[in-house]
Amino acid sequence: MEVARLIEGYRQFRLKGFKEQEAKFVELAKKGQSPKTLFIGCSDSRLLPNFITSSGVGDLFIFRDVGNFVPPFKPDNDYHAAAAAIEYAVSILRVEEIIVCGHSHCGACAALYQELPEEEGLIHTRKWLELGQKAKSLALEQVGREDFTLLLRTTERLSVLVQLEHLLTYPKVREGVEEGRLHLHGWYFKIESGELEYFDQEAGAFKPL
């Protein structure tokens, strides 16, 4: 069973990993966390924020969801996991950086070009994918459908930019950016090569990090 492998992994962590970082864990338990960066990434099992940035315990405040999508600010009394994570990171933890990291071969972006079954078991998925529609439209305008692989890679990158736009709809995020104490970054991870790209505002394009 898969869970047996995970349990064995935990045992190895207790024997080695935790021992190597024990002082740091104890310190963080006493003082609390104070990460400087909110990392918004995809739930995809191939995208591991700490792994690809060589970050340690307590370095990143991480929020992951399907497609690394960021819903626009909506001031109602409903449940909003992404919004709560963003608000907590900015207003309570006072992070200084927010990274939205997309990746190649993203299932959420690919699903934008598929017809999902109209069934109850996918009702939230279909609604969630609406957050990628703008990126889809922009990608179709830019590259068309002739090269579908190029279309998907373009959609993935453009989606990062759309989610950054959505971040700026949050009052405290916008305020922090305008005051120069909060910085937003768009990253793109290429699973097949391990390369990271960043969005260069001046060039208006993604470049190798």
C-alpha cells in the first residue's frame, strides 16, 4: 500500500531529517514562524516549492491549489481558502514577497481546452477553471490552435500573469505594492528540464532565472 511507503518515509525523517534540523524546529516552535515569502503554486505533485528553491524549514509560507489560480478579491462572508491564505500572509505574517509559480504540463491549463462532464462530482472543478479562461483567450489570440503544444505552454505562462493581476485586487496587496514594501513575482517551472523562468516586467517576457 502507498501509505506504507509514506510511513516508512516518516520513520526515516525521524531518524535523520528531523535530527539534522531539530534545533530549527524547536526554535520555530517557541518563536513562531516569520517567513518573508508567500509562494503560490500548483497542487501538482511534480511542483515542490521547498525542493526547487532549496528552502528550509520556516522559509516559505506556501499555498497550493489546482492551477496556481488566484480568485479575485470578493468581500463576502463565504469560505475563501486562497483569499484567507493571502490575507494572512500579507496582514499577519507581513511577507515582503509573493511568488505565483506556474509550471509546464499543467493539468488545469490543459483542462481549459477539454469538455468536462456535466456531473455533480466535477461542479467545483468546472467553476474553478473559470479562473483560467482569460489566459486561454489571450493565448488563442497570440498563437492560435495550429501548434497545440505551443498553445498550452503559452497558456501556462499567461495564466501566471493573470493571477498576478488578480492578486492586485486584494486591498492590502495593492497597498503594499504601491508603498514599495511588497513585491510580486511571476515564475514558471519547466518540469522536463528543472529550469525556472521569471517574468521580466521591462521586457514583457519570461526569462531564465
